[in-house]
Amino acid sequence: MELAARRKSKEAFDRAFQRLAVASRPFNDRRSKLQNPLAVQVWTAINAPLDGEGKFEGVPGMAYAVSPESGGFFRTLVFLKYGITFRALIAEIERNHSSYQKLIAIHRDYYRMLSGQTALDRLKLKFNSNHFSVILQGLDFGFKKLNEFQLADCLDKICPCCKLHSVEYFKKLRARIERKCKTMISSIEHTSWPIGESPNQS
């Protein structure tokens, strides 16, 4: 019975992946024609390295163990949980050491996912991963022009969560995401400061 369930799950995943692959081609083609798309700016801010991080040049044919914190998924998880970038969280910890608990909480969530204890959509997050990604991409493709009813109807059709979307809630969520994106790409938290000067003063 468990084997049949796994097979059914894999078949469903394969079908969904195939549909996604077909749909992503024209989407990627359209996106490549956009001038300075918002989504690219936002993901760049979310994944931005700390001031002291450098580019790593590995040896071909070698695998390297890396800190989870340096990975894109970990940094995305920071944003989804707190609505701030990894850079902003590290700068916050330098100013207020009690904020280190936030970083510990991300590590716990990351491990729970890595070990299969829970799924991303079951974590306590400020932003749902699917909804954030879909709305962020949609802002580059006319979501701003949709009224709240058109927005909810569009999400009903394209969102991977396959649920009905509340008109009022997603109207507010779109506005929240727009505000958050503008803040992220307009203000970059510094993670370096002159020697002898407190990070609280920078």
C-alpha cells in the first residue's frame, strides 16, 4: 500500500513537473524581454552575500561541504519567516545580540525540512512560499493592474496551492509584498564598519 502511494505521488509530481516545464518556456522568454524586472532585483537582495563573503573557486570534480547559511534556500527561508533579508538579520544581530534567537529558529526550521520532519508549507512563516513567488513574478506581468476580484481569480487558476484565494486577503497581501519589495531593493543593510567604531553607530 505504501509503495502504491509513493508511485502515485511520483506520477503526480512527474505530471506537474512536465506541465511546469512546458509553461516555463514562454514565461522565461517573456521575462528575458523585461527591462530590470522587479523579481530579479528582489531575489538578488534576498540572496545577497555579506560584505565579508567572497566568491569561492572550487576544483573541478570535487564536492565541498558548505554552511547552510551561505545557500539560497536558507536565505529565502529567512525572508519568508521574518520578511527581512539575511544581510538585514545579521546586521540586526550585531546591533542586538538577543536577535540571535531568530537565526537559531531558522536553523531549526531548516533542519526540520532537511530531515523530512516537516514541509515548507507547514512552517510558521510571515509569507507563504507559493503565494510570495507567484505574486512577485506577477508584479512584473501586470498584477498591479488587476482589481482584487481579478487577482483572486487569477491566483485560483495559476497558484500551485490549488486552493481558492480570498479576495480581501490577497488584495492586502499584494500591497504588503509590493511595499516589502520596495524596501528591500532601496535599503541595503551594511554588514561592515570601520575598525574601532561600534556596529550600532554605523
